[in-house]
Amino acid sequence: MANTYNWSRLEPLVKDEDNLDNVVVKLVCGMTASDGNGNSAYIDTMHTLAAPDPSGFIPFADLTQEWAIEIADAVAESDGFRDTAARTPPLTPNIFSHSLISVMHPPISSCLIKVSLL
């Protein structure tokens, strides 16, 4: 079965910059690959965005999830995320346990954070 790929984390770093408020300066792009047999792998990166053009600037509150996905897709293509995630071996379930915490970053995405304990 072919792997499926999903954006499981799109987390913006927002700050005021160059006389503009609520500028997304970085975006964490996290992708999960699943093989359909219960195995999955996660990979992420922090992508630094170019400084915005003040004449076309869109503040964070007005951005959509589609905006973040477009950037994440470009990052995945340029960085070879799908190839890397497909080669990442799954964690052995008996070594790690985890609980899931959902954190909202409206309007872009909810984030999935895995907390691992020995």
C-alpha cells in the first residue's frame, strides 16, 4: 500500500516587525507519513519566511489554513519531506508511550504534540 502524507502541524511564529503588526516570520511544517499498516513517521522543519512587502501585507489574523498549506507544500517539495518521512523507521511501541495534547493556533491549524516518556 502507498504511503499517505498529512500536515499534522502548522505552527506560525508571529511578531511585530518593520512597523507591521502580527507578521508571520516563521512556520513550523510538520508532516506525518502513514503506510496503512499502522506504521507512521513524523518529520518537521522551521521555515523562515521572507520579509513581507508592506503594500501587500496580510496580518496573521486574516491568514487562512490554505495559506499555510501552500507554504508547507512548497517546503515539502524543496526539502524532499515525503522521501525522508517514507524512510524514517517507526518507533517501537513498547519503548515509548505518549499522550496527545491539542493546541489551537486559529485560524491556521491545530497542532499535535506528542509527549514521550520512558
